[in-house]
Amino acid sequence: MTIEDTVLGHPQAVPGPHGDVDLRVYRPAGTPDAALVWVHGGGFAAGDLDMPESDAVARALACAGVLVVAVGYRLAGPGTFYPVPSDDVLTAWRWGLEHALGAGVARDRVQLGGASAGGNLVAGAVLRLLAAGEPVPAAVFLAYPTLHAVPPLASPVADAAVQRLPEDERWPVPTVEAMYRGFVGGDPATAPAAAVPGTADLTGFPPAFVLTSEVDGLRGSADEFVRRLAAQGTSVLSVCEPGTEHGHLNRPGPEFDASLRRVVTWLRNAPELAG
């Protein structure tokens, strides 16, 4: 999949409860056949609209005919904690849905998606929409999401692969707990369920495509979420991209291309693919 320089993200500022939310709208050359409101990762406290996980992903999808709204949510840090980033994502979703519908995309072809910490924000936003009685996305896309403050163990084989990584790339429990503490501004054990979606009641959650990286200390979190969705009868498609490590959508290359082809197929055919 070629990322063409001619596909540019057009900036858009949308009023939200904490001020304007920065978005970039990536429009395909023709009429879009699907749309995605897309949320980058970065451990809640890093990342931006220029990182490949945001810009390169959006460009690639737009080249394939998908309308993309990339979300520049406020990052967690001193004085900025949950629900501020979540509020920004909800603002972006509501605006992106209306924009996509106005561009001619069918309601059941407009999805919300995110990577890593962005996957957490997406899952949490869905849970908040459910709690408020609002319509939820027709389906969601989660790439190697972090959904638990204490990540469940992956399979023995997957865990053994992680142990071969440098220590600072393994996502040990203290590192993940500290990341969540910075996100929620306190003990994640007492945080709202939507801030730690892996432990929440998932009743009503829409069909989901969960993409994981093969060697990833957070993979157990995604796998447990998939198991819980499947156990309650929610349609879910789970794919592990071979030969990848956590954050592989932030590193354009052959594996990035393979994953994006899967995403395009999902966006065009969900939820049939998850059935």
C-alpha cells in the first residue's frame, strides 16, 4: 500500500468541553466507501497527529478510499487527567460521524478506532456512550490496545518471546501501572470503569476487530478483552500480525502494509467478517 504525498490531512478545530479539539481530515480522491475516526497511541502522555501511527495510517487508508478523521486529543500530564482525553475523543467521534454521513458514507460504515493507549480511549468512549444511552459506532477497530492497568499474562509462547526483548521494551507491570496512574491522576484501582475498559461490563459493546503485535508485553490485555467479548456473544475478529512488536503501525514497512490491508477489508465488510 503506497502512502501518497498528495493525500494531506486538512486541519479542523472542533469545540469541546475543554476547548477546541484538533483534528485532521484525510479525504480520499473519490467518494469514500467507509470512514474511521482514528486515535493514536503514546502511553496517554505522548504522541501527536504527525506520528506515523496517526498520519501514515490515515494517509494509507485515505489512499484506499477511506475517509479518516485523526484525533489530536489532549495528553495526560500535570493538571490533565481522565476524563479530559476521553472527552476529546467523544467530541471527535460525534463530529466525525456527522462529517462522514455528510460525505455520503453509510452509518454502518463509520467506525471508531485507536492504537495502544488510543485503543483504550476508544473502548472507554464506547462504554461512556453506552452508559449515556447514546448510539455507539457500528463497529470498532483496536490495534494492540492497552485495556488493563495490570496486564493479564499472555500465552506462555507469547510471554517467552517478550522476555527476549530488551527490558525497557517488555511493558512490565510497574511500568503499565505508572502509565495508568499518570492517566487517571491517582490509583487506577479506583478509576472509573471506562478508564480501564478491560475490567468493565462489556454488555452492548459493538463488533470489534482487535489487531495485536506478535511480540508485545501488552498482548495479554488485548487477548483477554477478545475472550470476554466472545464469551458474551459479541462478534469479534482477532488477528495477530506475524513478525511485529508493540506499536508496529508506527513503523511503516511490510508489516504495516499487511495490517493496513486487513483494516481496509474490515472497514468495508464489518461486521460480516467477525460473525
